Amino acid sequence: MPYKEEGSAPFKAISRQILFADPALKCELRYFEMAPGGYSTLERHEHVHAVMILRGQGHCLLGTEVRPVAAHDLVSVPAMTWHQFRAPPDEPLGFLCMVNAERDKPQLPNDDKLGRLRATPQIAAFLDGRPIP
Amino acid sequence: MPYKEEGSAPFKAISRQILFADPALKCELRYFEMAPGGYSTLERHEHVHAVMILRGQGHCLLGTEVRPVAAHDLVSVPAMTWHQFRAPPDEPLGFLCMVNAERDKPQLPNDDKLGRLRATPQIAAFLDGRPIP
């Protein structure tokens, strides 16, 4: 299915599959896959994510850090922490994400917040899809 | 970590890793791996399981059916449904399992129930670790 409603948030070349959304379970399990060069929305929210990289490699921005990620890595995204996943130019990146079924709506960074994130050279390179210095 | 307390239930050559058990999440994500010939406990309970096969192949008993499973297959285990996973003699089987953090204790089959399950030739072969007819 489409990742999000077109135009609702910045993202690129990413698909979302809901693997489990059973009313008897209080979480959902989703699979996201980014084509080479694709990325998820940069966002934050009160609910947390439990991520397991399933395929390929790439980078993730988590708070004020950029980290390489590869298959079977685990990433905990805490509450109200900016996060984004990016596939490299030449490889897809796929990950599982467990999340509470009841959750708040994601927030997007405004220009001021984005400027402050970009002040970190690693984050600016990550956001521009350049090699991380 | 050990799969279960030794002697508390029948199982063989299986390990359990808790990948995510965050108080902010209402589910846990666990990884189970059976060595070749290993199997999980045959059990049922009110809580449901959401399973994704991650590695290898094998069979699962679900209710009154035995099904082959392989990497990336999804298995929903409904409430009060007998279930067991088995690795083949020559290959490991690994799967992720999402489950509610709050859940009831598993029930084991008594001899009578086990006898009724064994009346199905496929299930008898599965339980004995023989090729499924």
C-alpha cells in the first residue's frame, strides 16, 4: 500500500505493508521497504517504535545521531525523538516496525527545527543523501 | 536465554531472545530459534501470537493442520489453538513472535487430548518428527 497519503509529509520511494493488525493484539507489526535512495518521513511522536532491520543496509537518524544500520540490527525509537531511515543510492533497505495500535499523530519539524538539526554536519549529510562524514 | 524452565514443558533444542520488551509498548517481540530437529512446546492459550519466519524452514502445527513454513512466511496463532513449531532434521528454524505483554499462562495437552490430535496421521508424523505424509 502507499506509505502515506501523497503530499502529507516528505518521503521518497518507500512502501508499507501491515503484516499483523489483529484486534486481539495491542501492537501492529509493519514492514517498510525503501528503494535505493529512498527514505522515510523525518518525524517524532509520543509513541515509540521497535525496529528490526530485515533487508539491506542504510542509515538512521535518531535524535541527534546518525548511525549505520544493517540486516538484523535492532533500533529503539524513544518518545518524541526525531527519526528517519534512508537507503543508500545502490541498495534497498527494509525493516520491521512494531508499534502500539493506539498512538498519537506524528509531528514534522518546522524550518527552525530542521535548521538546528542541519547544524550537525553528519545530519546535514544524511538529510541531503550524501556520504556521512 | 533458556526457552523455558527445564522440565516445565516438553521442548527440544530451542532458544529464546527477547528483542523488545519496552514498558511503553503493549507487546513484546521475541526471536526463537530451533536447532535441526528442535521443536517448541505444544501448547494453547487465550493470547494470540503473530509469527514471522525469519530463518530456515520447517513445519508448524496449528489447530488440526500441519503446514510447511519458510523464511518470511506469516503465521497467526488464534486464541486457544494448539500450536507447535518444528525444525527439520538438517536445518535450523528461526522465527519472530509478537505477543501482548500481558497474557495468560499456556496450557499443555493431557494424554486424552494428545491422543485425539495423534488420530490425524499428519499430526502424528509431525509430533514424531517423521516426514509429513
